[in-house]
Amino acid sequence: MLIKNKRALLTGLAIASVLTASPLLAESRKDYTLSCSANGFTGTAYVTAVRNGDLLFATTTGYTIKAPGESQSRTSANLNLRVWGATKNAWSPWSYSNDNLQQDGVRRPVFVKASVNESRLGAVEVNFIFDKTGTDPRCTAKEMIRKF
């Protein structure tokens, strides 16, 4: 019994060391802050980019929207996200937040994610749609994501 347990432990350790050392499974991440403004509104998105082998993921972890006085209490803003990869020169489809983001200048959590096959150069783009009476202002911010 002791020999079986020892063999199982050694096998488990060997597998764990191979998985840990594998460059395909090595994950690295970097945080970005993207901001843009339109018609007195300013949107800031906090984005984490993760590289895992040939995949590039981007996820918003939070946002802040500052609005002019009359629009600060409105709660129907949006944040959209997509990711670009240089290898195929292609964008991922847009990923959308719910239609319920607040515009009170407070940093709040929001999770919107997108991914693309890319091991080298990428980019992330966020699009804010602010909430106001009449036509909603929009703005877009982009950030290059170099290999890290």
C-alpha cells in the first residue's frame, strides 16, 4: 500500500511539474486603463489582458462614468468590448454590458470579456454609450497590447 501511495504521489508531482513548466499553459496578465470623452461625459474602463499560449483574452473588471449634472442620476449607460489580433488582422465580435451602468463617478464592477487567437500583437477597444435625454453620446478608446 505504501508503494502504491508513493508511486501515485510521484506521478502526481511529475504531472504537476510538466503542466507548470509548459509554455502553452503559462498564463501572463497585464492591466490597462482606457478612457474617452464625449459631450461632457467621460468613461473609464479597467481592463485585464491575459495571454495563454496563442489566446489573448480581455476582460473589463470595472468602470467609472462621470456625467454632467443633469445626467448623473441616470442608470442606462453601456460599455462594449472587443479584441483585435494582428496575425489574422481581425476583431472579435463585440461583447456587451447590460443596459444598466451608472454615471455617478463611482468606480463599479462590470465584467465584459472577449478573446481572439493571437500570440503577438493585439489591441483592445472599448465603446461607451452614455445615457442622457435625447441622443446618447458615444466614445471609443483603444489600446495596443504588445506581447508580454
